[in-house]
Amino acid sequence: MLENVRLSFQGIWSHKMRSFLTMLGIIIGIASIISIVSTIKGTNEEIKNNLIGSGNNTVEVVLYQNGYTYTIYSESDIPHGIREVTDEVREQIRDLESVENVTCYNERRNTDSIFYLNNEVNGVSIRGIDTDYFSTTGYTVHRGRNFIEDDYKKFRKVLILDQTAADTMFQNEDPIGKTIEISKVPFTIIGIVDAVKKFTPTISTVQDYYSYMSEDSGTIYMPKASWPIVYSYDEPENVIVRAASVDDMENAGRQTADILNKTISPTQTETKYKADDVLERAQRLQDLSSATNNQLIWIASISLLVGGIGVMNIMLVSVTERTSEIGLKKAIGAQKGSILGQFLTEAAVLTSIGGIIGVASGIGMAQIINKVSGVAVSISVPASAVAVLFSMLIGIIFGLLPSVKAANLDPIEALRRE
């Protein structure tokens, strides 16, 4: 076997230009496939990162009605038969193997009862949060202070704004210490919160904008204990769980929703808890992105077919050129199997070298695509290995006919041909 490999390299080196031109179809095909696969993988990872965002593995489990998020705007919108999340239920969720932490919150979206001085603020959402909210979601107070235990025990009317709400309401002013009114009740702003990891999704198309960006004006946070001062007691809550890993997000969300739905009254059939499965959304976008690229892979594969035909052609020429050599080997006792193995090895080595050059070229092409167009790429090591093995397989398949022809030559006829 090693001798066949040595002879193969010797033959390839003695006809360098012809060997390179023979490999060219394989190189182009493999390079095209590697660059496309790298683009697909990079785009899929970008989509996943865009949806997961800050990387804290959080999943929101919220109320849905008839397939749509259930939103409470006033007391009349509060659904019957759905209670607050009790400490017992919270512990059941926390005890799940896939869950690291859990937090519950009340919410009013796009409320119109917020005023700063005489100016009404529109589009801002309000959340009444517990003491675990910021640690679960991965948010931190970077200006002012966080809520403390006394804020909950003494029902203090204090607020924390996210950066978007602060910019919307105060623009160039310092919000800390300012007072705003919510339903005519004054609250004091004590802090500004933001994500631990600042995250901005990659926006390349209009579809990306609508998928990732929201047009709200930010969120205001208040201690959950102060929620009934301006809103209602015993309002249903939404839940956020932090999964142990990205792969656990789906299980954590589904299991949490199952636990919460068991607490809903049997008479309530329209409204249920459902996890916002970001991985499912990512998969849908990835499938859409990959569908077109997979067609490109099939088109690029045509180059491999052309390259395989080129290998067959050059191997047939090689058999014709080396007829006397084959005849001499058979005359001194070489078996059909050894002749067949020699030419198959030569074809496999030839295409394997083409595959390796093609992989290197494909990685280079992927990097160029990334630099020129900004499209995310990610090199797949398994795909590169498979590409080299596939190129070797092409050599064996298309080299089989010439190898069989060489093995079946009659030694006397072969020697006479000289």
C-alpha cells in the first residue's frame, strides 16, 4: 500500500501541470462547498446569537390567548382563574434540573398614564419585579442604586429605568432623583439598569429589523410590593427562567409552562402559559436561510462531477501511456489485484490532494466573503474532513474503470504494443 502511495506521488510529480489541471475541478467544487457551508454555519450562529441576545440563557414564560400574548391594559382585562405565582410553585420551578434561577413579574405594556412634569410619556412598559429579577435576567444597575429589602417591606414608591426609557423620558437630563407620576401617584427614580453584556443584533435586511428590533420606548421597573399602589392586587404574573445552558432552554421553558398551567383554574380554557422558544424561532430563520444555500451546494457539486470525469479521462490516458509498464509487471507475476490497487491508489491520492487544496481555498474564500460583504462565516472542521474523504471517494469511483482496464490488459499484447 505504501509503495502504491509512493508511486502515485512520483507519477503526479512527474506530470505536475497535467495533475494540477486534473485536480482543478475537484479544487473548485470542494472550495465552493466549503465556503458555502462556512457561510451557512456562520449565518445560523449569528441568527441564534441575535435571538438569544446577551447570552444569559433566559426564557420568558408568559400568558397566551388564542396564540397571541395576553396583554393587560386595565383591571377589566385581568383573566379569571389565574392566580399569582406562589412561593411553592416558584420552588417547584427552581428545583427543575434545567433551571438555574427563576423570577416573576407583573406587567403593563404601552401604558398611557405616565407623566414627567406636564408631559405624557407614551410607549413605555412597566414591570413590577421581585428581588430575583435582575440577577435572573443578567441586568445590572450601572447608575444610582438597586432595590433593597426595605423598598419591598415599606412599599416605597421608587423606580428603576432601563437605558431606553431613560433616554426617551429625560434625553439629556440626569434621571436619578427625578419624580414621575404613574396613575397620578408620584414615584422617585433611583437607578438606571442595563444588560450585563451589551448586545446589539446584526441587522442586514428589513426582515432582520422586524425580527430583532422592537419599537417600544423602554421599561420601568418598580418593586412588586408597590404594584397594587397604582394597579390591582393578585394580578397574574409572567415568569422568566434562566436555563443551565443554551441547550436546556427549550426544556426549561416547556417544563415551567407545564407547572404554571397546572395552577390555572379548570374553568379557564382560553388562556394558558407558554414559553417563548427563542431556539424554535432561530431554527425557523435558520431553515429559511439554509434552503437557498443548500441549492447552491448542489450547484457547486456539479464541479465535483466534472472533476471526477476529468480524473477518469486522465487515468485512461495514463493507462494507455503505461501499457508496456503494466505488461512488464504482469509478465513477471503481478496479479490483477496489485495493478488495480496501484491505479486506484493513484486516483485516490490525486483527488485527495485536490480535496485538501480545495478545503484550504474554501476557507480562504470564506474569509474573503466575510471581509468584503460582512457576512458571518464559521469554519466547520467536520465538513472539511468530510470534503477531503468525499474527494478521495470520487477518485476511487471515477478511477475504477481505468484501473479495471489496466488490470485486465493481456501482458503479451501489452508488451507487443511497445
